[in-house]
Amino acid sequence: MRNKFFEKTPNSPKGHRIVITGLGIVSPIGVGREEFWKNCLMGTSGIKPVQRFDVFSYRSKLGGQLPEIDFKAFIKPANLRRMDQIGKIMVSTVKLALDDSGLDLGNEDPHRLGISIGTGLGSSDTVDQFFRALLKEGPVGAQPLLFQTAVPNAITSHCAIEYGIKGVNITFSHKETSTEMAMAYAYHLLKEGRADVILSGGGDELSEPLYHVYSMLGALSPGKGKGSEGMRPFDRDRNGIVLGEGSGILVLETLEHAEKRGAGIYAEISGVGLSGSTDGVLRYDLSGDSIARAMSMAAEEPAGVDYISAAANSTSELDRAEASAIQKVFGERTKEISVSSLKSMIGEFDGSGGVRACGVALSLYYGVAPPTIGTEHLDPQCDLNVVLGSLRKMDIRSALLNGCSNGGSNISLWFRRYHSA
């Protein structure tokens, strides 16, 4: 019987092949590709007691907070003054990605170089500062310079200005699928030949108002259920999420351009699937049908999918919906596919897709699936081959990166191991 999720038109017309040549990562478990990957494979937790603001009055105390970063190592001191925290994080991440790629901007046509960034909330801390001053002191007390960095596209603009990028400059803000949407857009532009190189990914920061809202909604562990506080995707005893922060940027370019400059290649992006549902503004598609459709549209060769970097975020709703979707798409092959959630180490945040995409590229390059930490007893309704406890060395032909947001947005990106022919 034909699986209804594969009754589709081809993913896209033939065009340029899109490869990943550089990775920039700023995360709770490491700054830079090497430190991040080492800690990722070790199953190091970046989740610790929040120090940046007071959480005394909250039942939840943990967060995936970034380490102290000397931004002067990445950005000229004169330019630091016009950037807020998330701006500094993103510009630094782009610098790490460019350095890793070996791309010489002086040899590039700036009009063929683009940037596509995703962020759920952008400068949420700056917005908080602006409106606190406005409420306390009125219009006279509000700092106008804060307002210009409060808009979501400010971080993309900072990056473009810093590195002379004159091609596509776009920002996506679509909750937990923001960065995946940015990468999907970059993929299609490159495939159509509208650019040679696009820096894509994104991130978000951990801020006090965000923490407060999630806490009041009862979404933070241990806001729901029993047990201690923690991030435990797919676990039967999970009791909510732990908020995190970070950013990840991938240097995406056409294969022709990468070969011309002799670039090293981590992996290839070969497909994108998008879908939606109408279950509610604060709900996931609990049936998993729309998530399944996104995955099936992304992977033109589902028999070659060996690994899935899951969107699972330690909520019973999303974990079970995604598990159901994987089972619907892959059927009897489900148990052959390794699944892990990097959110177990870095926490949940809208822009986590950039960091997780870097993880997928490294998994394909090195042939290793990172573990899901904190999870000890699988939820019976999440009957998957979850990588638990320690890394798994394996032959990964292709992998899916899933992004799901409550409110009905689902996206899946299909990554393949790079072959020259």
C-alpha cells in the first residue's frame, strides 16, 4: 500500500547543488566548531543555574546560558558600541563561520554574497530595557538609540554592515522554525543561481521577560508533572522545557563556487519540506500528520535517511507528535534510524535550528550521531531508536533536521553526505 506521505511532486527542479563549507557556533556547550563538537559528542550539558538575572521567585532556576565571551576577539571595539548582546553574538558567529570556511571576502563579489538569518525574538533584552524606561520615566526617559536595535532585522543588518554583504539581506521570525526557514530560503536562492554564497542560520538570547512569560505559562521544567528540573526529550518523566540561547551560522554556497575556490565541504543540503496545521496558536499538530508531510517532502530518497536531529523539546505534546510523524513516514524502517535531540544539551529557544544544523553537518562529516542526554526512560508513546547515554558511530548517508513550532509551522531540511559526483 502506497504511503500517502510520498504522494507528492518532486522537491524542486534541477539546479545548483548546495554545499556547506563553514560553520560558526556560539552555544552553551562551546564557542567555535571544535569546542562545540567535542562537548556535543561527550554529552556535556550546557544547562546550569541562571546567573544573568534573578530567578529567585520562580520555581524553575535553570537555563542553557552562554559562557562569558570576549567579543573584542571577534569585533572591532569601535563597532561593539552600536551592538546589543544578540547583535554581538550573531556578528561573532558569522566571523567564526567565515574563518572556518576560508572564504576571502576580498575576492568575492559583494552583490553575490548574501545573508539570511532567523530569530524568534531578536533583541528581546533591548526591547525590555526600552519599555521599562518608557513606563518608568515616560517618552523623555526612553533611549532612542535602543529602539533601532530592537527590531528583529537589526542583527542581520549588523552582520551585513560588518562584512560588506550587499546581496540578499533578509530576516525570518517564525517562532521555533525561524532559523530553519532562513536556511530554506537561502537554499532555494542558491539553487536558482541568485547568489554564490549565503550565510544562513540564526539564534536567540535568553532574557528575563522571556523567562518570566514561559514560567507564568507553566511551560518550564518543573512547571508540569513530577520530578526534578531538567531537559529530558522523549523521557516518560519529563516535566517541561529549559530555556536556552545561542546561535549557529552555516556558509552555504553553490558547489561550482566551492570547487572553484578549493573549499572543504562538510555536507550538502538537498531538500526542504514545509507544512502547516490548524490545531491552535499555542498547540502542535498532535497527530503528527503535518510534521510527517514536511519530512516526506524534504527527503527525496527516504530509504537513505539514517539520522534525524529531532525538534523534540521535552514536552509530551511535541515529543509524541514528532515520534508519531517519524513512524508514519518510515514505517518498518523507524527502528533503523537513529534519533537525537541536541536541545537536551543546549535547551529550547526559537533560534536553536542554526546550532542544530551545524550539528547535523558535523554528524554527516564525521559519521557520528550525538547523544540525547538526561533521558533515561523512553516514553512508550515515543517508540524510536533514540541515541541515549553516549555517541553512536555510524554510516550516515543522509539526515533530516526537523523544526516545529506551536501554532502550526513545520519544516524539515534534508542533509546528505557530500560526494563529488
